Amino acid sequence: MFQTSPIEAATQSDLTREMATRLHTALTTHLQQAYAPDQRKHLRNFSATEVADLLGVTGQFLRKCHSDGSLPEPTIIRNGRRFYSGDEILRARQTLEEGSRSAGKYLPGRRGDDKLQVIQLMNFKGGSAKSTSAIHLCHYLALNGYRTLAIDLDPQGSLTGFCGIQTELEFDGASIYDALRYDDPLPMSDAIVRTYFPGLHLSPARLVLSEFETETAVNAGRGVAFFERLSRAIETVQHDYDVVIIDSPPALGFLTLTGLYAATSVIVPMTPSMLDLASTQQFVEMTSAYLGVIEDTGVQLDHDFFSFLITRDDPSDIPSQQIVSLMRALFQDRVVAATGLRSTAIADAAMLKMSIYEVIRAEMTRSTYDRARSSMDAVGAEVAQMIQQAWGR
């Protein structure tokens, strides 16, 4: 039960401590109910129709693969209908890729000398749907056969929560901070965990990550360069992944900048409002200044793409569409053509720290679900195309 009695405190610190305690109790209760009984997230099963769409094949082709034994039957078959786990989808991709005449048809990741794609999502205004966009990109890419690593650079750990690790409950494992810290850092591989989502690994964030800002300020005064720390950590595990998605904090501090240095591409999510447009302008101006400082050290930064992503888009809102039109007129192809729609389906899923890909369609109004899913699919597909273009395909 949540406490509802008035808060009585002798001092301001007592008052805020009691408020924090009540919030912690409420949040813990909510998460325990959401992830009962074992407080762990589990990925839903996918219908044969969904799997055929994900694999880019017909339902008839999928049935034929099962009948001739080239693909094993899924574990769950109800009333003659097949349902696939995330692991079974991944194994099907691997099997079909082995027998495919076209390399990359089912596993579209890196080949040969393709460089690791590191995409940072950044904006210093809260409410830009940065973490929501990051988790949907992670899930889209993983479902479509890319070996994906999510790195949470935000001490608040929103992306970490989306990936099934609830730092609000209990989590004492290694985090990205342990790979970045100046005093005896851990190998990056020790700061990565498998998630419940096949194909997606995570380097989680904890509140202690905020210490990196203080430690960097101290070490910068001693002439110790900070901006290479993340890129060097990623280099040690780069052969295990095709794509890295970085969710940075809503601030242009040392954490964001070390991510910016490591990134091969940048996406700036923004909602279409005048306030967000003004904030984004200031953010890009400050980013330019900081990039200039880094480049003055002799480092040449070259991002494959630096793009804006419109989030929480409402096509029926005329003033917001004027902002969208302005952005497209100013930056043309630097604005992702697809937009993340404002959707109750996405908002409701986020309440349980889920993406639209984890939601069962039958549990929502189907038209609402379909619009949200199509929106996130379109964003994911466009980013995937940018990745393919960076690989010269």
C-alpha cells in the first residue's frame, strides 16, 4: 500500500528524504507488479505472420521450410498455429542465411571490412523521446538480424530499465561506469550483459555514472584526455557487434562528449514545437563549439550521418506540422523522413518500460497499435538503410 498520510518533517532534508522514500516505495511496488513473479522481463512470442514479415518471406515459404525439415518446428503450436520465441527467430535467420545465395539477406550485419556503426542519440532537452527512440531502434535492429549493443550513458538509466534491468529494485553488477572510470577500469566485456531480447546486449547505467563528470573535470585539469575513453572501450568488443546504440544524458557534459567522439553517426530526436526548436538550436550551437575544441587537439571527427528525428509527431496538429516543414526546408535529407508518432500505444508501453515490439497487438486497439508499429518500423527501416549506405551498399 502507498502511504497517503501527510508528510511531517522537522527539516527540509527530512522532508525530501521522506518524499524520496515514498516515491521509491511506489516505484518498487509498480515494478514488482509489472515483472511478477520473478521481477524479470520476458519477450513475448511472435505469430507466424509476424515472423514471415520479419524474415522477409511468405507464410507459404515458412510452412515449406518446416515441412521439409530445413527449419525446426517452433516449441509452441496452439490450435495448429505456430508461435515463435525471439531465440527461435534468431536461429531461423542463421539457418536461412547459411543456405542463402545472397549474403546478408537474413543477417544484414557487417561483412568483410565493414566498420562498426556507433549511433549516438543526443539532445539536452528532456521530453524529446530520446530513450524511447533508442530502445525502439535497438529492438527493431535486433529483430531484423543486427547484432546490437545498447550503451546507456544516462545516469538515470532509462535505457537500462527498458532493457529489463531495474536499478530501482536491485542491481549491483558492473556498468558502463566501470569501463570508463579512471581508477582501474574494467574491460568493456565485463560491463556488458545479455538482455532478455535475443540479439541485444546492454552496457547498463547506474547512478554512480554521474561520478564520471566529476572525475573527468579533475583529470582534465591534469592534462588527461577524456574523449577517447568510450571509443577505446568499444574497440575491444567491436567484432561482437554490427551496431552500437548510445543513449546519452539530456546534457552536453563529458558523458555526451565521449559518446560523440565514439559515434560514427548522430541522431538528434526532437519534438515539433517552438520551444524544442529553440532548445535544439542552442544544443547544436553548443555541440559545434565543443566539437571545435576537440578538433583543435588535432582529432578529425567524421560522422557518416548527423540527422534530426521528429518524435511525438501529430499529423493533425497544424502548428507542429509547420515546425516539421521548417525543419525539412532547413535541413532537407538531414531530417529522417519517417517520424515517431505521438501514440497512446507507445506511451502505454513505456509505462511498463516496454517498446511497441513487446506489446501483444490483441491487447490494444488494433488500429492504434498498427499506426504506432508502422511508425517505429519506418524509423527503424530508414536508420537501417543509413547503416547499409555507410557500409557502401
